[in-house]
Amino acid sequence: MVFSETINKSGMVEEIDWLVDTDSTSYPLADKARRINSWLEHVGALIMTADSKWNWDDTNQTNLPIGTASLKANQQQYAIDTTHLKILRVECKDINGNYRELISIDESDITGRALSEFKKTAGEPRYYDKVGNSFFLYPKPSYSATKGFKPYFQRDVVKFSTDGSDTDTSPGFATPFHMILPLGASYDYALKESYSQKFLNNLLGQIQKYEAAIVEHYSHRDRDTKKSLKIRKENYGEMGGLGTNPDGF
């Protein structure tokens, strides 16, 4: 479903006008776009909560959800893009220029010593911690490397412009569920304008059906992945647990 389609009245804007009996004066285009975007963010959050091994990315994105940054010798802190809502994994070039997956840790994992003392000697990064809008590498790199830092992530949805210029653009999730956006924007208007509780309940009921269907779809769309039990190998000498742990956590 495109944002707006005036000939056949098949766009989201036209659906809203039909649902709550509005027009461009009573419910301006910029307000419709703003409420559609709010519900688009809601749908994105639902999908990210529900998806499993097949990670969703808004199909209106123009590149892959993989970032790169240059490693700088003795620099420990690297910025996280604020549109990155979920970090999936982090890789880093080693001293030979080969990418290596880093291990995610939290400051609470570092016990028995000051955090500033953990892996304080520069070398090949092995771990990363997320603090606010930053990654911290342990140890900090002792070398520089172009595109040496590579986070994989899930990011925010691509929103519609409030000036109506995205007329032919469709939401970047599965087509059968697009109707939730005009329903949501209609519900917001009806609530603001004090429509009857019966009318509000009817809209809300339809929205909730779409929410459930979205969660069901995105939680089961990786059925080509065979479920199996695997024995996980742990290196307790490196990561702690049974026996001696040289890294102290």
C-alpha cells in the first residue's frame, strides 16, 4: 500500500479519510504522515522483538545494516550510530588485517579489579562493551586499520516525509500488514476528536489483530532453518567459569 494514491483511492492517506471521514483540511497531510510514522516505528519495534534468525531490515533502506569505522591506534571508544536499535555482532580486524568476531561483555562482568585496569595494554581487541552511544574495545588496538571496526545491527524504520513527497512509497515491511498504519493513524485522530467508544474499540480491535498477525509472521518466517541441539564449546581458560580465568571475569 503506497502512501497516497488519489485515482483509485488505494493509498494510506485515502484509507484514513475513508475510515474517519476526513479530508486534507480536517486532517492535514503533515499530521497524517506524522501519525503514520509513529505507527511505523511501533510496527518496527514489534518486528524486531518477534524476528529470530532472519533479521528484518526496512526494505526502503538503500544499503546493508553493516557499519564500518577505521581503527585508530590506542583509541578505545567508538561511536554507535543512534539509528542502530539492536547490535547483532561486532567484528574487528586483527593485526594481520583479518576480521575476527569480538566477544560482547558488560562492565558487571569485570570483577575484582578496576575497569580501567582490564586489558589496559594496547593489543588486538578481543572484547567490546556498549555504554550509552559508544563501543569500548578491550584491549584498545595497538595499530590502525582502515574499515577495521565492523558492527552488524538492526536499525530504525525509514519514515515518510511529512510534505507528501513520498506518494509512491510503500512501508518497508510485509505487504499484507500495511493496513495497520492507516488504522493506527485513524485511531489517533478518532481519539483526539472524541469519537464514540464503540468506534474506537472497533478500530483498536482491528489494530490488535494486525499486531498479532505481524508477530506471528515474523516469528515464523525462518522455517527453512532446521532446529537442532548442539554442544557448545566453552574455553574456560579465556572466558572464565570453571578453572582459572586470566581475564578476571
